[in-house]
Amino acid sequence: MSLKKRIISFIIALITALLTLFGTDITPDITGEDDPQYVVFMVTNVHYMNLEPYVSQMVELHGEIDADSKRMYAFGVVGPMCLTQSVEQMREEVNHVFALAEKYNVPVYFQMDDCTNYTDYFGDGAVTKDGNKFYNDPEMCEWIAFPKEGEKWGGESYGMLPRWHCDWSGVPFATAGGFPCFNSEKYLEWYKNQVTKGFIEPLTENYTRLKEENKAYLFAGINTGWETQIPDYSDKDYASLEDFEKAQYGYHALHNMGYTEKSLRKEAAKNRMSVRDYTKKLLYSVIADYIKFTCKLFYDAGIERHKIISHIVSLSSHTGEYSTTRPPVDVCINEYCTPGWTMSPKTCPYDLYELYLQLAKRGRNEYANAEGYAHYDDEETCRKYFEESLLSNAKLITVYGYDQETGTYGYVKSKDFYFVKVVREWLNYELGKEYEWKDRPDIVNEYSGWEPLVRLKIKFKKMLEE
């Protein structure tokens, strides 16, 4: 070790000693000690009725699953789409994929839609009590302004509700209608019914039976959000956007919180913040409450916390820049879930130390890569990624694009593909032979304490890695 690295190591040890001396009363909140870790292969663009060939292929490519192992792979399904599918359509999907899981002895993992309303490919039967679509109801959807004189809802004079615009494909397009208002009582009542009747009830029926048969491992978990966010298109110029949609959404939520344009400006000034920044700060709490509300529905139904995964993007940990589409990473951390982030070196860079710090502040010792991909620079980089995550504090990682052979993020169905190699090494304990999930690193003790000192420690740890 060079002299420089010795000095840095000494400084890190000194800071660690100081943090221990001044201490913290945070105790790690540990769950899921005996539950497996998973690599989840997300079959992202295939209807659930056509999943069987992909599940069968997974077994051929990655091997039979040992029911006693603590390392498994799972197949990930799109849905239930709680904003677009009817209760009956969701129930059909849940029961169908659990049958597949049992037939092939491959765990199933769900990717639920909690906000984006981006596709009706898996069913479009969702309606409100009056037989209409939620996204046409101003009471249930977001606005781009407070109501002006003569308006019943903010932006009514524009003649339509602002929409969510999907930019995942590189060619943004607008979805069918409005974006949900996360603190609208009318929306939350409808949404709770959709989730409970269409998803939770068939889920718990299947899961309870599997537990009785000692096959609980066949339920890998639920991703309860689809990068939960409130749109902000104030700096976007998508061709699909109407001029009035080039704005910050969320004013219905603010209206429900009792704000007016005047009171918002007054309170922002009192807090010495711009109106824009203060608006975002308020909306971060709305996002956090909605994520917590969703996760609690599953938790209260008896689903263990380590199988309930929240999901937002992690980009703000890397850039230090925040918005309601890329909120602070802590908004998805609550007592009812395992926090999950989109984490991809290519599509969504992240600062793992920042994630650790936010977890540690809340006594949490685990997270999930709620959206990841299979393509890295080379085999060794991929192996280091597994060491960073599944041989550390990640409960699971997801691999989107399993149904795609080609393209930037396609999954090559070959034993020579480096990701397949590394997955097999991990599954067979050739990688991380001595590692056990129950003995994972204690990031709570490592990164909790007086935050300026913790951040200084992180700075020197990064220098040591350079």
C-alpha cells in the first residue's frame, strides 16, 4: 500500500473512532434473515399469457432451482397494472403467473404500476364507480396551477387535464389521460380498491398456500412502484407536450394541502426559498406519503416487509440535483418496505455511499435494485457489480429486457454471455462462497452518526478507491 493510501486509511479509521465515540442510538432494523436473495429476470414487453417459453428457457439457461438455497433467480412480470387493468384482469394475471411459478419451480416477482398509466396492453378494463376512467376526473388527477377565478380546477381553461408523457423509448408519447393526484381522497379510495381486490387478495391466497406447502420462496416479491414521481416538464420540449403541459405538476396536491398561490409564496419567502424550490420540497413529502400508503396496503395484508419493494430513480444521489421526477433518494424509505431504486451505471448512475448514508440514518441495512440491466463494459465489471450488490446489502437485483436478444439492454440467451456466466457463478456459490445474507455488512453502524463527519469519511473512502 502506498504512503498516500496508508494516510487515507488512518484518517478513515480515526473518523470511524470519533463516530463511535460520539455514537448513535440507531439500531439496525433487520428482516428477512432466512429468505433468499434473488436475481430477477424482467420479461418486460410480453403479455403474461405468453410468458411460459421464457420461464422454461430460464431453467435451461440457468439451471434447476434448489428449494433450500439462499440464492435464486426469478422471473419478473409486468403488472398488475393497477391504473389500467380491471380487478378481474389483475386477478387473472396473478393467478396465471403463480401457476407458472409452481409448474417450473421458478419464483415470480411482480412489477406493479402505481402512477404512470402508460399502457393498456395487459388490459384496459379499469373504471371508477361511475363507469368512467380515473384519468378523466379532475378530482382524481393532477393540475399545473391553482384554480383561477371561474375555474373549478386548476388549468380548466386549457380544456384538458395535463398528461403523463412516456420518454423511455427515446420518442416521447402522451398517455391516455391525466396523472393521478397522490393525496386526492377520491383517487386513493379508488386506487386502494384496485390494489386490494385485484392484486392483494389473489396474492395472499396464493402466497398463504405456498407457505403451507413450504414453497414460500416461489414468491420473490413486489415492486410496488414504477419510478414513483410527480411530472415536471418545465424544462422539456417533447413533441407530444401541449404548451400548457410544459410545467410543474402537483398543484392539485398543494391545493389539497390548503395552499393557494398567495400562501405558497408567503411560506416560501418565510423559509427563504424560491417558490419553485419550496413547491418541490412540499411535493417530495407527497411522493413519500404515497409510497408509504401503497407499501402499507401490502404490509397490513401480511406480506413481509422484505418482499415489498419501493421504487424511485437513484439519479439524484449521483448528480445532487433534485426534481419531482428525480426526488431525493430517501423518499422511498419507510417502515413498510425494502427501499428500491433504479440503479444502472449506464442509464441511471448512482452514488452507493449516498444510498448507504440515507439508509443508515433510518436504521435500515438493506435495499433493492428495483430496476437494473444486464449490460456492463465487460465480465469483470459485471462481477464487481454483483460483489457490490448481492455480496453486500442488496436483497435483490432486477434485470430488465430479458425478452430482448438484441439492443443496448438486451439479454443474450447464451451461456457465453458474461452476465449469464456471473449469474451462474453467484447461484452456485463460486462467487462469494463465504458470503451469507444474514452476515451482510452493517451499514447502519458504518454510516450513521453526525452527518458532516460521515460525509467526510465517505470522501476519504472514495479517495482510497481512486
